[in-house]
Amino acid sequence: MSEVMIDAADGGRFSAYVAKPTVTSAGRLAGGLVVIQEIFGVNAVMRELCEWYASQGFLAVCPDLFWRQQPGVQLTDKTQEEWNQAFALMNGMDQDKAVEDLKAALSWVRGQEGCTGKAGSVGYCLGGRLAFMMATRSDADANVGYYGVGLEGLLGEADRIARPLLLHVAENDKFSSPDKRDALLAGVKGNRWVTAKVYPGMDHAFARPGGEHYDRDAADEANRLTVEFFRTHLG
């Protein structure tokens, strides 16, 4: 585990947390993963996720996407004050530039010694939306989004998806609605690259350990599918 600095395409540099694979055998290359933060920044939850992906054999990097507003944000989901800060940062984010930063991180991880050259993205919450945008706007080899919000508003880009995309959808996401969920599912149904799995009864962030809506069974299932998906497409 370490922190690195990555050059942004439009100038400036941003930090990123890196976790190196721990289960690859000597001389074996690993697929790269850009792990995309929630609205709380590159906090303990995101760092632990990177370490978990590394334990599964991936080279994981989690870039600081709030650096243009406030570098080094590390909030939790435990207080209303932190939620307010998190929403303010999310609302102040230029998501187009965030995708460019993610593409820079993707290029960085592909160029690392020990990487196969194949790399994808996996995002949570805000990151789930950005992972969908990576599927439409980048050459990432595979992408996974956990309970991204507002994806139905991105369906105009869906015809650009030409590499595997896996979406974990919370049936009862409090930041969405049944109509929006159904619009998303209908909008990606005809795209052979997209798999959308709905988790019955689940609310937003069901896979965040320690979170209000964490569900171990649903989280374990989503994580198992994610690892299998990346092993298939980044191998």
C-alpha cells in the first residue's frame, strides 16, 4: 500500500492510494483496477476496498477525485455534518473532469510493472455513476458500478458501451425511485455488453461495511460476481 501522484490531463497532479496484489505468484501479471470513491473521498472504506481487491490478485488504485476542490478529503457516513460536506463536494464536482482524471489513473495503472496492460474500473455510489461514464467514455477493458444514481440520465451515451459493464442495482435505493430504476434496466436491456443485477429489498450502499444499509449476503454476492467478472475480462 502506498500513495502516488498522477498527472492530470489538464494540468496539476492528484494523489491516489495504491494497493499491490498479494496473491499473484512470482512473475505472474495482474489486471489493474481503478477503484472509484464514494462521496466521502478516499477514506478508510475505500482504502480497505483497495486492499481487498489486491488480496484478490488485482493492482488497485483509488484516485482523489475531490482534489480540484479540496485535496485529501476523508469523511465518514456517521455524522450529518460529514454528509453535508460530502454532498457539497459531490455537487461541486465537475464530473466530466473527474472522468478525465479516472482515465489518467487508468493509463497510470496500465503502465505499472506487474500489470497485464488490461485494466478496468469499479465504483461505488458516486463512483458507480462514474464507472458507467467510464464505460461510455473510456477504453477501460471492463467496468463495474455499485448502486450508481442517476444512470437513467446517462442512457443517451449507452450506445457507446462496447466493453463489458456490470451494474449492481439496489431495488429500493433511497436516492433513486422505482421509475428511474426501471428506466435504467429498460435502457440497457438490449446492450449485449451490459449486465444489470437487481438486489431485491436492498437500499443504497448495501455493500458498504458498517453502513446503515449494509447487508452481508447481498454484499458477498455482489463482490463475488465482481471478482469473477474482472478475472474473466482482465485475465
